[in-house]
Amino acid sequence: MKAHATIQDEEFKVAAEEEKRRRHDVMAHVHAFGQVAPAAAGIIHWGATSCYCTDNADLILLRDGLDILIPKLAVVVEKLSQFAQQYKDLPCLGFTHGQPAQLVTVGKRACLWIQDLLMDLRNLERARDDLRFRGVKGTTGTQASFLQIFEGDHGKVEKLDELVTEKAGFNSAFIISSQTYSRKIDVDVGNALGSFGSTCERIGIDIRHLAMLKEVEEPFEKDQIGSSAMRNPMRSERLCSLGRHLQNLPKDALDTYSAQWFERSLVGVATSSDDLALTRNNVTSGFVVYPEVIKRRVHDELPFMATLAGVLSHQASDNVKKQGKDNDLLDRIRRTAFFNPILPDLDNLLDAQTFIGRAPQQVEKFTTTEVAAALKPYASHIARAETSNLHV
């Protein structure tokens, strides 16, 4: 695998053909990689999922993209700072409500832009610094497949997670994840980028107005062509256009995040935040859990997940989907001689506890470390809420 880590042009062609055949982007590359590294073909994707590849890659792209953007923004701030210093004493007409008001200076007006850009800089730095790796978590985030590979050794599972996280250049990984990293991360980064976009449009509009007033113009190159004889502020117009586009991205991220179902879904404000908090408090204070319904749903689906019975699985699936009957996969297995050697252990093999991986350990670690640390500053408030009617 190391000898063939650099993809050659012909391998992209192989991957493209594999994707047409398999209708799966990641597995297409897994098979293409297996062709040039056949000795490793059976373990290239061992225990992993597609989201192990794509989500971890997206987090790397988010981090590296912010690392590219932030220094460029710092340069913009520096240049605007020089401009502001140069014209700090040059008076100009100030406007409120679009009407002439008290005088300001050209440099002071530029500082309004700088101040907002500094806020964007801090927001983007925080969004970048808050990024963590998804790491090695498996199909639903429980690390069950890796626990099986390491024969129940939790320490090795955690060590693998740490090593992959370190190799990817992250200081830490999320303890808790689903099949994907939380799409709340996209919301967080998107909000910082959207806010930056709004600043860009706001500054662009100011420059366009100043150009209209013929007070300030953007650079106009010697051979540049405007519209007819006009020196239109095309760079500022582009600032406004791209800034507006950036502002619209957070809504897409919000829609995607809110539409996630349980461990993962493939999908791309009605009240105030105070009302939302109170309503959410009411709901969580009155959760009702129906264990038998949960158990029945696990019972119905676990045989499909736990077995590799091939034809029998398809037959049982047809029994459920096409005829509306119960899942009879276990009965079919018991009636098939091929499975006789494992029948005495069948019930143990289908114990739901053996399929949850490290979920209990993860919950314990998560609640006693990150959650406890996050709630510590609010201990007195929580105590008051428990003795009041805030949850009613």
C-alpha cells in the first residue's frame, strides 16, 4: 500500500469504471487500489466505512481551507490598516440613514471595515481551532468493527483512533460520533464564513457608493475596459456577489444538520432562542422510554445485520417487504443444514449487547469528561432549575 500510495492517471480511469459498475465512489477507489496492491486488497477498507474516508477528509479540507483563508484575511486587514493610517486626518462627509451627517475621516471609515474584519478573523480562528477529527469510529460510531478486529481490546481501539488522528494532524478526535461527524460542525464553520461574506458585501457596497459619489474608487488598470465609458467598480461588485453567496451557505448547512436522522441521513426560526431552550427543557424533563418497543425493533432488524446468510436473507426480506410478514430469517437458518454447527450458539451470536461496540464506554467517558467540564460553570443554575418549575 505504501509503495502505491501515489495514484497514477490510469488508476483514476480504473476507479471511474469501478464506480460505474458499483455505483459507489469510495469502494470504486478501494477496488482500484486493490488492483495495484493486491496483497493488501482484503484489508484496505478493513473495519472502515465510506464516511471514515469522506468525513475525515472533509474535516481535513475544512481545516486546511481555513488555514489558507485566515492568513489572507490578515493581509487584507494589514493593508486596510495602512490605508487608514495614511488618510486618518482626511475629513469626509459622514452619512446616517443615507443622509449627510457629521464629518468623519476616510481613515476612520476604513477602521469600521477593519473592526468588522477583525471579528471575522476571530470567528474563523475559533472555528478552525474548534475542529476535531472524527477518527476511527465505524458504521454507527460505536467502533464495534474495530473492537472485533482487536478481539475485544478497548485499549487497542482507542490507540488506533489516537494514531490516525495524530497522523491526520489533529490534536484530538470526537469521543462521540455517528456514522458521520456532526453536521453542527458545518453549521459552525458556515456561520463564520457567512458572517465574513456579509462583511465583504457591506464593504463592497460602501466602496460602490463612494465610487458613485466619486470619493473613492477601486484600482482601474491601464488597459482595463469598463461598461462603455464607465469606470464601473467591478471588483467591489464581485465582492458583493460572492459575499452574498457566502451568506447563503449557512442556511444550507443548517437544513442539512437539522435533517439528520439518528446515526446518519443522506440529505443535503419559528420561535426565540429562549422559548426553544424552555421547550427543550420541558421535553427532556419528561422523556418517556418504551423499552419493549425498542427491543422489538432490534429483534426485527438484528438478524439481517448479524448474519451473512445470503439467499436466506433476501428470502426473509421479501417475506417482510412483499408479504408483510414477520422476519423469519432465524427460522430459515435453523432449517438449513449448513448452519447446524452454529445453532447451539445462535442466541448468543444474536445478543444485541455484542453489537454495540464501545458505546457504553464512550458514553461514560464522554459524560464524565467533556459533558461534566462543560456543565461545571452552570452547576448553581442547574441546581436552582431542579428545585424550581423551570422544567414544567
